[in-house]
Amino acid sequence: MEPRLRIENLSKRFVLHEQAKTIPSCEDVNLSVYTGKLTALVGPTGAGKSSVLKCVYRSYLPTAGRMLYRNDLGTVTDLAQASDHEVLTLRRNDIGFVTQFLHCLPRKSALDVTCEPLIARGTSAHEAHEEGKRLLRCLKVPERLWGVPPATFSGGEKQRINLARGLIARPRLLLLDEPTASLDPGTTDNVISLLQDIKQDGVALLAIFHHPELVSRLADNVFELTPPLTTPNLQETTLS
Amino acid sequence: MKKILEVRGLTKIYGSGCPRCISATGPAHDTNVCPHCGTVVAAHDVAFDLHEGEILGIMGESGSGKSTVVKTLFFDDKPSSGSARFHDGEQVQELFDLNPAEQRWLRNHKFGMVYQNPNLGLNFNVSAGGNIAERLLMNDLRHYGDIRDRARQLLARTEVLSNRMDESPKRFSGGMQQRVQIAKALATRPPLLFLDEVTTGLDLSVQARILDLILEIQQELNTAMIVVTHDLGVIRLLAGRTLVMKYGRVIEAGLTDQILEDPQHAYTQRLVASAL
């Protein structure tokens, strides 16, 4: 089977002009993500796991390599080269990202924040709200919070809103950055069963987990990242 | 998504100009004033595409040329060179080749502008409702009752109390004046809206509500917008893509989250680092 996403020789280095430094983040990453399967990214802090996800979502511009995304029609797009408009269309229809932190518009209720990706795609507000409520219930977000903006929520509550928002649009490729980091065991079990459901639906997942237990329960493939070499003489280049 | 606007090579200079103006100005020279002839290169070789319903941010400090770009597109100012193609359904129009009457027609029917300074966008000698009526009249709405109803609806939509529609906007607060400007700009449901520093100078809670209103309108009417601002928060909240300008040049363009999280240009890096 052709992978949903194939990453070839991906590298990301940050060039900091002010300090005339180049900081390597990930080097020469090669991995594949398949429909209905979860690929887990593991490795110590600083190994560049989040950078890989951000490159795929194009919040970071990759320094080198290809990221070949194959849509349902079999059309392949190199996310490293795609235009901004192509990336925006893919984000709307195909690729979702659940980060560790909830970035959302202030002053919008948790339910509206959750439903936003569906509404952006043209689903009616009523239908989107029904699905949003189903997910929030499933993730055990208390009903009294649904109408409140998430700014004042606890870390775990925010994370559940973030997850619901990532899952609601049923992307074809879902990027997850520690989706259960601040959840209690009961909610974590719910998240695991939700993720298993969306795998069944044919969603391809690329996820960062810290707990080995989660990896063993959910991952079909595991990819270990090692921190790039950080010897100062090797990596610090002076910019003219 | 369909393109609504294609801008290429847009340049605006103030002054006589000399052959060395372009090579002697820009971010590399830390100036937009030509040292040889004193000409101001306000914007040079600006290019971008805008799609239907999309919000594009143009970010930069004072004098970066960001307002110059929207002023030329809204025909407030004539560009020195460059082209801008506006797609109106099946029709494609070269904005800078149109005669003044055609330009006025587009301004009144297809474009909207909200200025930082309400003095520029509103006529303080007539009432708030009258300001909107003016634009409706230019759109061939003639019946007094219809015009008044539509003006009332628009003001209600932008949360201006309708019992104040007969007052001059001179007597309104800054936030309310901006709302009247937005209502006026939206009167013709234009597919393209320009917003030039619309929240600058307003207090935070008023800013927030104006920004909410802009987003709601974009979702309701699928209006394409160009938002000019020096405020990173406004960019983050509104724009899907962003251009960064300095000394008349576009130095960086990309997805807004990428510009903020992984800026490439030294200037943008400094800007983002000092704001977050």
C-alpha cells in the first residue's frame, strides 16, 4: 500500500540572524505514515519530534527534504514545495494538527471553537454543533463549560477542546503532539478509544507520545528520533 | 478557491526619480529615500495573489509602504508602475488601466475601505445613516424607505445603536466611528475589503469587538480582505497569509503561523522576538 505521507531526508535548521547562528532541529528524517495506521515519533526532548510535525503542517519551512502527501485521488503533493494556498486548502480538507497548546480565537465559546473546522468547510452550524457536543461528551468535557471561552480552562480541559477540534473535521492525516499529556487516566482511555475509532475510519496518524504504554497500545509503527549533533564548532556557522 | 486579485510589480515613488533610486533604497540600505535625488520609494515591486474570502495581512512599521499598497488598489493614489487584475465573476479588469469613471464605479460597487482615521472614510457633515445612504444611492438604490431600512440593518449588524443613526458620527466614540465606517464599506456587500490599521488607537476591549465583527463578516459574506497593520496580534487573529514589508519592499511572505513561528528574515525575527 502506498503511504498517505512519506517523509524523505527531512531536515530543519533554524538560522538566527541576530545571533549569527544555525541551530539544527532535526536531521535526515525518513518515515512513512499509512492510512488507518498510527506512526509514533519517539525520542528524547530536543530530538526534533515537534519540528517534524510542524514541518509537515508547514508552520515551519523545512530546510531540506521532501514530504510527499497522497490524497484520496492518488495525487501527490510535496508539502515542502507546495504554495501557501495549496497548504491552506490541505489544512482545510485533509490535514489536521492537534498541538500541545490550544491556540484559538479569544471570546469564542468552547463549543464554537470545537466546531470551527467543520463550519469552515461549509457544514451547517446545527450539524456542526451536534457533532461538537458528541465529541465533547465523549471527551468528558463538563456541559457547563461548553458555552464558556476556553481561555480560563485548566490545562487538561484545554487539551480536550483541542482534541475535539482536531478530530471533528475527520482529516485524512492527523498530526498529534502529545494529545494526552495533561489528562487523567480515565480521560486518557477515552482518548485512546477515540483514536482507535478514527484509525478504523482510515485516518492516517503521526503522533508524538511520551508514555511507552500509549505507544504500545496505539502505534503500528514506531520511529525513533535522535537529537542532531550539537557540537558547537560543527553546527555554529557565522553568517556574513 | 478562485483568485480575486493578482498584483504584480506594484511600485509607487514620490519624486522625480533617477536611475539609481531602486538600487539605492530598500531594507539593505535602511532607507526608502534615494540618496541621489531625494525621491521616496514608498513601494517597489510588490506582488501577491488574493483568493475569494481570504484575509491577507500586510505587516510592517510606519513608512514600510503597507498603506501605499492598499491606497493604490483603492484608487486613492496612482501607482508609478505595476498591474493589478481584479476578477469579478467571469470578468477580469486591469485596475490601473481603467478610466476614472470606471474606477469610481468599482470603488462604489465592488470595493470597500475602512481607514484608520474615520475622517477619511466618513462625511462628518451628514448623519451616520446619511453616510451609508450616500453609498447606497451610488448603488442605484433610490427609494427613501428602502435606503433607511438598509442603513438601519447595517448599523444594527455592526452594533451601532439605531436610535443614533440620525446623529453626526462626529459625536461618536472612536470605536463607534469605526463601526459606522465598516457598515458603510459593507453597504454594497463588496467582494473585496481593505482595512488600514482599523483598530490602531482604540482601547483593547473595543479593538477586540471590532476584530470579532470583522471575522464574523468574513464568515458570513465570504469577503476577501487585505488587512494592513503593524500589530502582530491583529495579524495572528485575522490573517491566513501575511506579507512583511520594510522600506517599500516585501521582505517575507508566507502562512501567518509560519511567519510568526519560523520567520526567515532578520527583520521579521527581530519583530516577532520583541513582540512575543
